[in-house]
Amino acid sequence: MTENYERFDLYQFLEGKLSSYASPREFAQGESIYNAGECPNGFFYLRKGLVGLIYISPQGAESLLRIFAPFTFFGHRTFLAEEPYHGTAVALKDSEACFISEENAKKMIQDFPDLRDHFLKVLSKDLRKAENRLRDMTSKKVASRIIESLIFLKNRYPAYKWTRREIGEFCGAKTETVSRVLGQLEKSNLIEKDGRDILILDEDKLILEAHKDD
């Protein structure tokens, strides 16, 4: 679920020219960037931090849809589809995102036509990942769901000591499976168990571990 597309040929453009088309915005950990049901008037490019896309049920329960890492566009699919947001984007840690308005998005693509091809590539990857997620819910990748849920929960609620049962309930995995995966991650020095608490030692490597077979 973690979205972190490989740095593409236009990366230098994005870092060097994006300020002409976008306005930087800073979001504190736990702050909502946009909410489900709102209508987009642009989209975002994440420069640093970590953003989680969640669904909040009418009863207030949260479900993780995906995580966005730096150098990633987000909110673009809903913007291009002209639909309300289906999830709520929340900063999982202090983050900086560039907001690109509808007017500036059109101008940016006119000035740099190669961006159109990039967005097509991004949307194609989004579709493939969505299809894979449906497949993975009943087949492999339970380890990926557990890892991503751990990252989300630890960043979203850092003071809470999550149990293996709670992590399993959040991502649809059995408690014994969560224990097995966490044991493997501890052997790889990616996490550390401190009593009931679980400490993440290397978040970047943990994200790579979740998607090493993508």
C-alpha cells in the first residue's frame, strides 16, 4: 500500500521548478490534509514526511488504505476523476507537501508535456496496485499488511502500546501471524520489542521490506 514511485526523469524539474506552480504547505503530525467527502480543487506532491490515507467508518473506526512516502503525488486520482475524496489524508509525521491548484496543474502540463505521460504512468501503477491489493487480501502479502499497519499505527498513535491482537484486527491478520512476522522483523533488526511496546528502528527499510516483492 505504500506509494513511493521510483524517482523519474522529471524529478529535477519537480524540485527545481515546482515552486512556480505550487504552494508549499506544512502539516503537523496528526493533522488532516483533506477529508473524505470534500471535493478537490487540486492535488499534492509530498516533499518530506509521511502521509496515510484512511477510511473512517460511521462508528469512528479507522482502516488504512495506503501510505504515501516522499517524492509522491497524492490526491491526483480523485482530482482527475472529478470525484469527492473517498478517504482522509493524515500526516503521520511532520510533513511538507506542495499543493498544485487546478489552474496551475493545467499550466504546468502545458509548459511541460512530459508530465502528462508521467501521470498516465502513475495512474496505471495505481490501478495495478489496487488490483494487487484485492488479490492480496485473500492470498499472500499478509506480511506487507502487517508491516504497513504497524508503521501507520505507530506514527498515528505513538504513545499507545499496540498489541499483536490489535494490529491483527486492524489489518485482517491472525494474532499468531502478526507474532511470526514481528519476530522475523526483529531478527532483521528492523524493529525491537521493549516489553509490550514495539519500536521501529529503521522506517525506510521497513517500508522497503513491505514491498520487496512488488
